[in-house]
Amino acid sequence: MRNSTIEAIVSCVLFAAAAGTALAEGGGIGQFGKDLGEGVTQGLKAELVPAADKDFMVNAASGGVAEVDMARIALEKATLPTVKEYAQHMINDHTKANDELRRIATSKGITLADVPNANHKAMVDRISATPASDFDKTYIHEAGVKAHQEMQTLFRNESTSGLDPDIKAFAAKTLPTVETHLKQSEKIHDELLAPPQ
């Protein structure tokens, strides 16, 4: 009963928003009415996305932006070619995933920040402040191994427990790339820690 009542209310509001938009397009209300109708519709779309799925999108977007920021720093400060190659790989893959996630979010009336959250920003700042002598190891450990272990858990949980089918599908499709990044970073990390031959 409660669900059907909520659905009825949502349908009425969606109808009103659509009617307002249509009326605006007909010239009766003007641009303000059209914007209002579209704003209400976008807001309702966002309300229909489960909170856990929204949280996933916000965290995944923040982590992705942070990965790109840290990789750009690595292109400037890293000394080993393998670390620079890894950083470029991170820029390419995370930019692509970030763009796709942003498109999905926009279609659902959700705006994702284009800057990292406080936790991810702190990680970027640590990487940026790392001296050149320790940079390669620190970058691979923090932005590579540690960050991708967290991302793997985030994406795995969404791919199995997500409620929104589009967001869940994005997580499932992107998870193998996250796992590949983790394996690559672990391999480089092991090489960096190995005693010189």
C-alpha cells in the first residue's frame, strides 16, 4: 500500500513537471517555467536512485579523479620508466571510466564533483609532497596498491549488491580494469622492493 502511494505521488509530480515543461515550450510560461519543469524532473530522478548507489557513484568519482591527479604528478616526478608508464595508463583508464560514470549520473539527475573528497585530496597532497628519492615507491604503494585495493572492494560490492541496474552494470564492467590496475601496481611494487641484483 505504501509503495503504491509513493508511486502515485511520484507519477503526479512527474506529470506536473512534464506539463509545466510542455506549457513552457508552447510559449505560455517562458524559459523560467521550462527550467523549473526540467529541474523538478531531474530532482525526482535523483530521488529515485537508492542511497547506496549514489554513495558508490560519489566515492568512485572521487577516487577516479584522485587517481588522475596523482598520475599527473607521477608523470612529472617519477624516475623509473615503468612508473611513468603506469601513471599514463592510470590517466587513460580512469579518465575514460570517470567520463562514463559522469554520463550515467547526469542521466539520473545527479551531479558528481570534479574534485576529490577530503580523504582522496589528502592522498593527492601526500603524493605531491613526497620527495623525489622516495617518490616511485610511495606513489606505487599509495596510488597503486592501497588505492586500488579500496577501489576493488567498492566496485565489487556495487557489482554484487547494487540496486540501480545501470550503476551496478557500470561497476561490474569496470571491476576487471580495477583488478588489472591492482595486479600491475603489486608487480611494480614487488620489483621496487626487490634487492638489487
